[in-house]
Amino acid sequence: MQEKNLYSKMTHIVHAVTHMRKSCPHCRKIFNDFDEDVNHYIKEHGYKLLHVGTETQNDNEGRLWQSTAAVLGRE
């Protein structure tokens, strides 16, 4: 059986995280919350949620902290 790659047609990928606020590259909207960020890409620009998980970051003082991350993509 041939396996189908669901991601092969994705040409635009965005990465949203709980610890960082950034603007939408399509319409420059600035997000206040992680859920607003993710929902905006899905509802306004047709992205699909590809992955949700955690990230571990190391700050400048050597401390580790975790955040939630989402990866979204569209054709």
C-alpha cells in the first residue's frame, strides 16, 4: 500500500508559541493570545493545524522553561 504524504503540498508554514507575540505575515494583525493566533490562521487564511506540542527553551541565564507550540500549514 502506498503511503500518502499529507504535508507534501504545504507551501506556507507558521509557528505559533505561547511565550512570543508576533504579527500575521499576511495581514499584519498582532495577536494577544496563543489561541487567537492559532484560530486566526485557521479561520482567516485557511491554514490547517499540523502539530501541537511543547518546546523547551533556554534563557540567557541558563534556566529552562516550557511553552506550547503549534505548527500550521497551507497550500
